[in-house]
Amino acid sequence: MLYVRTASGSFLNAANIVQLSPQRGGDDEITGWVAICRDGNAFTLAAYYATPGQIEKVRANMTAANGT
């Protein structure tokens, strides 16, 4: 089980995330991520996940938990 930190400091179970949407800066570089949960709620993830290679850990856990 993997929990991810939101920008507000709370935590989400990655298994409840069904979609990740990138937030892009002026140079089209990814500056953050928004997680969409099963219940339709959206949460901005902590800036940590914008670092290259960090979001892949979340995606791997989403795939395993959701069977996709």
C-alpha cells in the first residue's frame, strides 16, 4: 500500500487514484500533478512528485491496485 502526500499536507491511498493529470508551466515542463480519485474528488499532489521519476512509483501502485 502506498500513500501519497497532497499539496495541502494530507495523504491519499494511491489505490484510490484512477487518473493523474499533469500541470504544466510556461515552458511546457511538468510542474505538478493532480490526482483524480474514484469518488471524483481531485487533489493536487505535493511538489515532490514533479521531480522526474517520482510519479512512476505512484503509477505503478495505481496499476497494481486497479488491475489495469
